[in-house]
Amino acid sequence: NPLFTFDSIEGHIKEGKIYDSQKSTFNPDLIGRLREQGNQTMIEVYNKDAVIKNYSRVGRISEDGIIYAGNSSFSEKRIGSVEENSVYMDGAYGRIDHKKIGYADEK
């Protein structure tokens, strides 16, 4: 399964849903989802402990494969990229030392 790491989230993606990769594969916790919006993919975290269970945006993947963190376009910053289905997180020096942390399913 594709690995997905975002801040403290570590999981795998199955059919657009993000599941906790620390849990057993038989009953993994749902921790988020990818949602298509126009030509971008929103990354949303599932708030299961909220009074009204909902998803909140934590980032997005742009059309050209750049991963941005932040819940609005004003507060976001680039944290990585998806290139040829590999997922890279930017390191301390940005793109120069970004490291591969997993791969993403083809859309």
C-alpha cells in the first residue's frame, strides 16, 4: 500500500482514503482522505473525536505535484512533491536534500 506521511500522520492510501499504517491491516483507523477539487488534490484529516465528525483540510497536492501544508492558501508552505508516483518530503534545505518517503497510487 502507498505510504503517506504528512506532519504526524503516517498512513497508507486506499481508494482515496488515508488509513493509519501503525494499526493492523485488518482494522486500520481512518485518518483522512484525498479529495479532488478542480485540478488539485486536497489532503484532509478526519476528526473522529469532534462533536460533528468532519474532515478538515491540512494541505493539498497541486496539479504539478507539489505538496503544500496549510489549511488555506494564505498560510500554506511547500513541504514536498510527488514525482513519478514517488513521494518526497523536503528536507531542512528544501528541495536539495528532499528524501523519498513512499509512493502514491496512480490516479
